[in-house]
Amino acid sequence: MSKRGIALAAAALALALAACGKDEPETKPVLTQREKDSIFANSTIPGARAVKKSMTVADSATARQQRMMDTSQNP
């Protein structure tokens, strides 16, 4: 096979491979900071228990604040 034939075959192969690619880019789901912290809190990484505890305390404080707001709005 001549050099020209090899070049044409390589060009045809490159075009065929390029045509097989995905048109849509793969998108990663975007995680919120809360979701990232939750994943970290449930891992075995050192310090994960502290993250889980702080999330629990923050949830409790938010729930307590919401209860106080609900009772203050009711006559």
C-alpha cells in the first residue's frame, strides 16, 4: 500500500471515529453543600462524626426556631 493510501485510510478512520462521538456532553449532577456534607458525614473518614453531629444540632436548632415562629404567629 502506498503512503497516499495509508494517509487516506487513516483520514477515513479518523472521520469514522469522530462521527461516533456523543453529541451531548455528559453532565455531572451538581450537589448542594448539604448533600456533600451528608455524604461526608456517612463516610469512615476521620472527623465525619463531628460533621454528622453538627448537622444534627443545626437541624434541631432550625426545627426549634420554626416551632417558635409557628407559635408566635398563632393568636
